[in-house]
Amino acid sequence: MSPAEQAAELLAQFGIANKGEILSHSPIDGEAIGRVEPGDPDAACALAAQAFEQWRVVPPPRRGELVRLLGEELRAAKERLAQLITLEAGKILQESLGEVQEMIDICDFAVGLSRQLYGLTIASERPNHRMMEQWHPLGPALVISAFNFPVAVWAWNAALALVCGDPVIWKPSEKTPLCAEAVMGAVRRALERFGAAPEGLIQLVQGGREVGEALVDDPRVALVSATGSTAMGRAVGPRVASRFGRALLELGGNNATVVAPSADLELAGRAILFSAAGTAGQRCTTLRRLIVHESVADQLVERLRALFAQAKIGDPREPGTLIGPLIDENAFAAMQAVLGETIERIDPVPGGFYVRPAIVEVATQESTVMKETFAPILYVLRFRELDEAIDFNNAVPQGLSSSIFTNDIREAERFMSAAGSDCGIANVNIGPSGAEIGGAFGGEKETGGGRESGSDSWRAYMRRQTNTINYGSGLPLAQGIKFDVSP
């Protein structure tokens, strides 16, 4: 069955109208697989602002019930939604199933969170006074998602925003509009079962750059959570800041793995294969720089070349395929601009852009090594001392994810210390790719500095308020100030 034929069946099952001005293509063969209607940014923001007035006063555990129902709907649609992700984003089916599971997991997390939006009780310096902080809903949250995780990143944001009391507007990538429409079907079913949600609580606004800019600039949007390139973040951040809105930016990554002399090379090899080649190198956490000790470099690189050669590249729907296509011709051109004629393109499905992951040994970090090419290119550098490896890791402008393979506890602890990796994520004996929802996800430097998903990331979707209560009859002032009128 062609991608277009399979997509038609899935769209019918999801109840998607399959009409409109925005055309979606499958990276599997480059053919069109569906259409969607563009959205109205102004109308969406107006509805979200109205919904906020009602949703912010709903008790958080009740808000959590809506997210619980959404998780149930996603469980029921998991297989079909994963198939659509594979058709539209080009991921192998296993990765697509994992992405939907990530949505389910964050819903479970957020349901528990709805009863744990804790503030603090703070000691007051004044007698008969109590201080505390509490967290209130912030306002409408805009989620701008990227093609490589067309649904999971929305869920990371939406599940938390909803339990925190914020309406959600979703502007998906114009490369994966059908996945967003399918998710909204699950949203509508959850809302119907919930029964008392305000209109405009969860909205989808399809469109290109002009739609995104209109949403970003709208003062009714309290938080803009944008996932994409560093270039996109440079455009979005100042626009939001100019109106004193909040921005949560998840931008580029140029992630490294250090392999120390004591490392388990078999374990490292398997982890590097997934981290460098998974999603055809199109993850923000993709491994792009391998920093390996000179004593084990030849052995490891030989092993990796064999693994890369054995990995099946082809139609991501087929069992056994590990690497699907690049998203489009532009992604292929970006990879070709780096590799030139050495790029190895194969043609398992005519019309798609399929490439074999490349291993490029370099002596120094400069030029393209310092940049993120969204393709499966793995640069290999050699080091002698751990400090040199850490310097290599930290030398790039991005700071998302990193890891070290070592059986030396001193090396592991140093890598994770304040003098070690400068990334938002630092792992030991696993690759830099494949984060769990329980931890806060995000990076430093040109990666943007935002945090999504687990831990205390929920605070980004709320506003903090400090309260002081005087339960006495006197009026002592802070810092011992005297301000009395003389008799």
C-alpha cells in the first residue's frame, strides 16, 4: 500500500476532512498524503483569553481529570496515531509508537501533578506575621512544535499547561499537520467526556510562518513555548520579550558523547548507533560529536562503521528498518553541503531522500562541526586527558545533551560536576538521546535555556505570588523601619 493510500484510510478513521489549502507530503516517497485548512490566529487568541477566565478557577485536580481522559483516548488511538506519524514524519514505527507512549506518560505525570502544585511557607522576620508563596495560572499558552516530534512535544506542554490552569493553542509544523489533526480528534473526545470545559480551551491553528508570527505577537498569549532551530529562537525570543511575554525555547543541539579508556565499548557502540542514526539524525538530542580516547578510538570507530553499514535503511513501515528518510529535499541538501560527493544516498523507495549515516573523523572542532546539521553525520575527535574531552564537549555554542561512557566513578562524577559538561542533560553509560518525561528537558546557551516535561518544569506555566499575612494587632515594618507620626 502506498503512503497516500494508507494515509487516506487513517484520515477516514480519525474523521479528518482531508481538505484545505495546506498540503502534507510523506517523506517516504515525497507524495502528497492529505490537506488541512489554515487557522485564524486572532480568533484563536480571543477564544483562549475567554477560556482562561473560566479554566483558571477550576480546581487543579478537576483539571487533571481532563488530562486523564486525554491519556485514555491516546492509549486507544496509539497504534493508528503511530502509523500516521511514520507516514508524515518518516520515523520507523517503533519510534512513532514510543512518541505516542511519551504523550501517554506525560498525561499520567500531569494527573499526579494536579494535586502537587505546591508553594512554600516562609519564615517572617516580623512577629505575628506569616509569609507564603502560591502559584496561579498564567494565561493562554502557545505551543509551536517541530516536525521531528510532531505530537510528543505538544503533549509535554499541553498536559502541564492544562493542569496549571492555562488554555492551549497549538501551532504545529507545516510539515506534519495531519498528525496534529489526529491528536485533536482525541482531544475532542476527551473534552466531550469531561463535559464542562470552556470553548477554546484547546485549539489547533494550522499555517505557515505568518500564522506563527501572528500568534507569537499577540499580547493575549502569556507563554510561547517554541521548539525548533536556534535561528527560529532568535526570531521568536525578541518578539515575545518586546511585549514582556514569557518564552520557553527549546532550540538546537550539537550533542557529544565522551568515550573513556575504561568504557564498555560494546555498550557504547549500541548506544552510539541509536543516538547518531535514530530518526535519521533528526532529533535535537542526536549524537553529532563522538569524543573518544585515543587508546580505544581505532577499535570503536571500526565497530561503528560496521554497525552503520549493517543498519537497514528504507521504508520506515517495514519490519527491520532502523533508519527512515530525511524529511525532505532541503534536509538532504543541508547534509550534502557538508559531505559533498561523499554522501551515500540510497534509493529503497523512489521519491524519498534516504542516506546512510556518515562517520567523519576530524582533528579539530571548527566550521561545520560547530553547527547543527539536522542529518545523520557523526564527527569523531580523539582526546588524551579527560579535561580535554570536557573542553571539546563545552566548546560549541549549543548546550542541550551530553554523555560519557566510563567505568571510572571519578570520571563519571567529574563529567556531571559543575566543572564538567555545561549541557542541560548529562548522562553516564547511555547516549545523549532518548530522554524520559520524569526529568526536566532542555539545555543551555544557544539551546535556549527552557525546561519542559518533568521535575518542576510546571512552574513555567504559572505565575508566582508572595503573600504576607498579619494576624496580630501591631504593624511592625520589615527591616525594623520606624515610620510613626509624632503625637
